Amino acid sequence: MPRVAYLSMDRLDGFFVYDALTHEPLAARGIEVETIPWRRPDVDWDRFDAVVIRSTWDYQDDPEAFLASLRRIDASGAELFNPLEAVRWNLDKHYLRDLREAGVAVVDTRFVTSPGETDLDRAFRRFGTTEIVVKPTVSANADHTYRVHVDDASAMRAVTAALRGRDAMIQPFLPAIATEGEFSLFYFDDAYSHSVLKTPVEGDFRVQEEHGGRLAAVEPEPALRAAADRARTALPGDLLYARVDFVRTGGGFELMEAELIEPSLYFELDERSAGRFAAALARRIGGTSSAP
């Protein structure tokens, strides 16, 4: 029986995790799953046919230790999903430059190191907006993500203090995030699976469930699906899974992020998605691609 490890955090209290929904369809395909914290030392990764990065939502606190753990897995007999090179590329959001150069419509983004108030002022002028969003280029779960108004001097000081010495990205705040929300489209083994609309609670801009965001399954309109397909084609590596996040703009849809490391795949919102994921994984590691 093929064996798979799902990488997680040490503790998942306060997080919404739906990966257990894949256990039954994987078992039906002859695949056994074990969840292991990525920080656990001395794991015999050779026991597994594959290791799938899943709920590692603290990797941004120590990205070098995270990569070191993945290198140990990559050097074992287990196949790592997604591949190490794709993870390295996706770990730092400078990858958005690569996607823009590949022709993907990406939200306008300015990258700076140790952002100061002068950098924020320049961003307001460049974007022609009164609000911006600032966050580290290595981040997850909206950690250290700030929405700043041009007239809020105290917020600007707080951002510059919090991100001193760190690489950061600045984007215009797009009102559609608060009114309509953010669209996530999911691909398993290059094939489209399902879509979700994430909307923040009133007064917030963070769409994650942990911050009160509301989720709903949606059928993407043709323009959104086409934009997502273009983004997926531009992603590097042989990917088991990918999530691409879009927001509606005046020009159509623009990519906010591409998630190749540990995206929530929201299996609970599409009853067949866990089975599609299980089938994709089974094709990779030699299980039964269709359940009995």
C-alpha cells in the first residue's frame, strides 16, 4: 500500500483544515495517509512514497528551516509535492515579476527593502490611490499585512517599524476585495478542479477564514477562467496542485498571488474536489486512479 505524509504545523489550533476529507478517497485508492509536523526532527522519510506540503502555515516564521526540512525530504526516497524548485520559486513573492513578464495580468506591485515612509508616499503617487496594502515578500495567512491610508501617519510609522530590514511588497488596495471578494481557482495535475469566492467581513480586507472571511463555491465566468488558465500555464514545474487568486479590476481580472506551497484547497466547498485530488495523487505515486 503506498504511503503518503501530509506536512503540517506542530499545532493547528485556530486554523481551518480540510485535508482529512481526502483520507477516505485516498484509502479507496489504496493509499495510506499520515500527518507529520514539518519541524519534527529525525523522521524517516524513506517510509513514504510521497510527502505533500499541506498545512504548514508557519513556514514564514523560519523559511530557511522550512527549506532545510524540504531538502531532507527531497533527498529521501519520497517524492515531494510540490517539487522543491517550485517551492523555492514560490516562497518569495518576487515571483510575481516572473509571471508579469510571462504575460500574466498581475496586480501592480512595487518591491522595496525595509520600506520607509518615502517608499509608501511614492507608492501612493505611483498607484494614484489613497490606500495601499503592504506585506513581507515571504508571508502567509495575512501575517504582517497592513492596509494603509495616505492620511494615516501613525499607520505608516507602524508599518515601517514592523517591516524594518525586511523585503516587502506594496500594492494598491483594490476596493473590489472588500465589496466582491477574492476568487481562488484550483488545479490538480494541471486540470481545473473548482473555484471559491472569499469575502472579508465588513471593515476588514483579509479574506482568510481565520480572520472571519466568508467562503462560497462559485462557477467562474469565462473571463476569469481564461485568466486563471493563462496563469496556470505560466507556473513553473510539474505541479500536483496550484491555486491562483484573482480580483476583479476595471480591466478584467488580475492575479494577486499564485499559491504552490501550502494553499488551503477548500475541499469542503466542492464535494468532488477531494476525490479529484486523490485521483491526481494516485496517478503520481502508483495507487489506483479511480476508487473501487
